[in-house]
Amino acid sequence: MTRARWLLLFVIVGISTVLAFFLHDAIYSAVVVPIAYVFWVLWIYYSAVPQLVLWIALLLILFITITSNFIPEGRGSKRALLKREPSQGEVETLATWFFKARRGNYFKWQIANRLGKINRELSQSFGRRGRPEVQNEAVEKYFDAGLNKSFVDFPLAKNQIRPAPTPLDLNPKDAVDYLESQMENHRGRYS
């Protein structure tokens, strides 16, 4: 808590202490006595009821509660079915990211991250020796930005009309074409 809040708390406690000392008779007659009277009346009514009746009422409530949990639901007591939206698949999620990528770097980074992971898996499955000689430096920077950096490393400049270019500005189609060319280069080696 801040210093002002601690000071306010101490002031409230101090005023309450002073008021409690001077108004204890008024509080006693206005609050404590009526509450005590209500409890006393309730105790009188409770003690007037025989114990046998109280135990029967308690057992009856317990029996109704237990049996209501075991009775199957009838036609009149159907619960409202929750309408759940179908979950998105990977392709639909990626399509949503492509649509939202126009608005900021986060979704551009998500796409670069996904494509970078695919590139890494392809590189591992082909092995280091099977890696093609043709390298596209812009695409490699794009994959590196997706895997080894965060979207916050590429802040949007709000004051500038045109933000500074980043590796995430690469058209994802170029990265996909690059991945497809890698697959075509290695297609004959495994079949």
C-alpha cells in the first residue's frame, strides 16, 4: 500500500477508537441490546420445539437431499444445453493469423515462428549433409526472427508514417515457396 493509504487507514482507526470510547453507551443500547434480544427470542422458540420434531425434520431434509441426487432428470428438468463454438484447427488458426497480420507484428511473428519450426523440422529430417546449397538470406532471416526473437523485438513506431522494415515484413508466400523448394530438392532421396 502507498503511504497515503496507510495514513488514511491510521486516521480511520484513530477516529473509530475515539468514537468507540465516547459512544460506547449509545452503541450498546442501539446495536448490542436489539441483537441480543433477537437471539434470545429465537432461543425461546427453539427450546419450545421438542427435540424429536427437530431430529425428524433434520433427517427428512437429509433424506430429500440425498435422494434428489440419485433421481435421474425427468423431462421437465432438462438443463439448458451449452452451445459451444467449434474449436479452430491449425489451418483455420493460420488463416486467422494471416488476416490479422496486417494489423501488427504479433501475428506476423506467429506465422514466422510456425514456418521457422517447419523449416527446422525439415532440416533435422534431411540431416546437415542433405541441406540444399541454394540459400535465401531474406527467408533465413525471416525464420531466425520467428524462432530466436520475439515480436516485441520489432516494435511498431506510432509517430512515423512508415515503420522501419523488419525481417517479419517478408511475404510469407516467399517462405512457403522456399520450404516447398527444399521439399522438392529432397523428394527423390527418400523414395
